[in-house]
Amino acid sequence: MEIRGNTKYYKTILIGIIYMVYFYNFCTFMYQNGWCISVKDVSLSNLGTALLGDIGSMLMFSLILILVYRKNLNELGITKSKLSMVLLLIYALFFILHGDYTVNGVYRAFFYLFVIALSEEIIYRGYIYNNLKKHNRISAIIISGILFGIMHSILPSVLAESSVLVMIKDMFNQLGGGILSGYIFILYLEKSNSVFVPILIHALLDYSYGILGLVVAIIVLAYLLITSKRKEESKTTSKYLVEEVNLVEDNPKN
């Protein structure tokens, strides 16, 4: 049983590394062929190329994970959440506030929600973290955070045509930020019991209208921490009452 558990643990890490290598090679291929399109430059004329790059580099992998886990989506944290519906409405409000209904404006809304937020949260929190935490939560936070941080250094390195040494240096520079930001998204995941919440918080932060995204993220985290604490206190009280009842039943009055 222990051997099987360890096998799954290392398999998860290996898949995370394989995806990282794939991401590097795919981005390099797109760049060398002049097909890398920045989200701010997307237009009707290059929409197909932009979709190819964004789906092929990130969204496709998360969709494959969803397909693989289609019978056990809860293992990826895919569960119903009323809070996520509220956050989705706020995201729609941000779209209206931005007031850009051009192809580029619509693509930006799609890009930050699906290509970035959904892909990264499904991969790093839903899949990698959730699988690794079954073995050890601390190592799951660190490893998923490291992989998350390294991923953010790859595309900039490709675009800058950095040498291998410079790219490795950039990867190390991203480790701390990857672990810290990854842990914050893990809090959203664990306190809400749904990966949809960190997905939408992530999207709101990236697609933010002014500082509103950060404000919403702080309010939601505070709400989740408070409600989670109340639930724990309620469970403790209920457990205490049950123990008291059992004690009375075991020692009836003469």
C-alpha cells in the first residue's frame, strides 16, 4: 500500500515536470515560427494563431486532466460552489467596467479566466497539490509552489532568448513567489472546498479593474477564514455535547 502511494506521489511530480518541459518546447516552437501573440495584440486577423498558442500551451493540458478525472472530478476539487457563482458575476461586472467589446477585449476576458486561471489552478492546485497532499501537506505546498513558480519564468526566458544559465537563474528567482502565491490559492481551495473559487480569484486578480480585484480577493479570503473557523468551533462543540451525552448514558442515575 505504501509503495503504491509513493508511486502515485512521484508520478504526480513527474507529470508536473513533463508538462513543464512540454510547455518550454511548445513556446519555443511557437516563438521560432513567429506565432507568439501577446494578449494585448490579439485581433480578428491573428485570433486563430492566438488560440492555437494558448490552447496548445496551457488550456489543453488542464482539459486533459478534467477528461481523465471525469468520473472523479472531486479529486481535482471540481465541486459546486455558490461563492464561485458570485465571483463569476463579479468577473462579468469587471468585463462591463473595462468597456472593451472588441475582439481583443473579449479575448482578454477569455484569456485570464480560462487560459491562465483555470489552467493553472487545475494543474497546480487541483491536480498536483491535491495528489501530493495525500502523502504530506507541507511537501505538497512546497513542490506545487516550486513548479508553479518555475512555470512563470519559462515564457519570458523564451521571448528574451535567454541562455540556459540565465533561464535557470530566473527559475530560482521565481521559487519564493511561486510557493507563497501558490499557498494563498491553496487557502482559497481548502477553505471553500472547490477549485472554482481559486480559479475565479486568480482571474479577478489578473483581469482586475483598478484595485477592485485585490479588494475582492482580500474580502473573500477573510470571509472564508472566518466561516471556516466558525465551522470548526461548531464541530468541536457538537463533539463535546456528544461526549457529554454518552457519559450520561454510561453512568445513569440510580
